[in-house]
Amino acid sequence: MRHVIALSFAAALAAAPLAAQESEAEPPGEIAEGFSLMEEGAKLLMRGLAEEMEPALEELQDMAKEIEPALRAFAAEMGPALTELMRVVDEIRYYEAPEVLPNGDIILHRRDDAPPYVAPPGEETEL
């Protein structure tokens, strides 16, 4: 497979000087043979890349099928909690990276340069 890519690339590079030489000799308005050679080299290169990537893409598709149930379960369980978190956190950019305490608690520290926090309407801030 790699040989196909290398040959395609070499063909494209070899066609470039040929295209420049032929375009000078041809009358304006006609397509130079070199350009069609470059186009063919580019097609071979793309075909080689597609063939090279095909096994990886198939493997990725298989992996996606395997983890889909777990992702659906995660979304069903964590979706409401993440929605609540985003409702309370006004802008994520106003917070530092989360700090995980030894007991598993997670603390979000508000950055010093963030504007004052305004709680959502009808909510009290718990301290």
C-alpha cells in the first residue's frame, strides 16, 4: 500500500516539470498533457490514501458500535446532572480547573478576574 502512495507521489512530481515544458510549446487555450498527468498522479495518490485508511476507518466504525450502548447509558444518567451544572455555572471560562479532594469531592474555584457571581433567579447560594 505504501508503495502505491510513493509511486503516486513520484508520478505527480515527475509530471510537474513535464507540464511546464509542454505548456510553453502549446498554443494558448489547449490543456497541456502535463496537467492531465498531474491530475492522474493526484487521483492515484488519493486512491492510495483511501485504500490505506480503509482498515483504520473500518476499525473505528467497529469500535463506535461497541461503545455506543455505554455512551447512551452515560448520556441518560449524566445528562440531567450536566444540565443542572450548566444552569448553575454561569460561564465555564470564569472557573479554574476542577480540584479533586482526597474524599472524591470536586471543587470549582472561580477565577480572580471573573465578574461577581449572580445566582440564577429564585435560587439561594449554598455555602
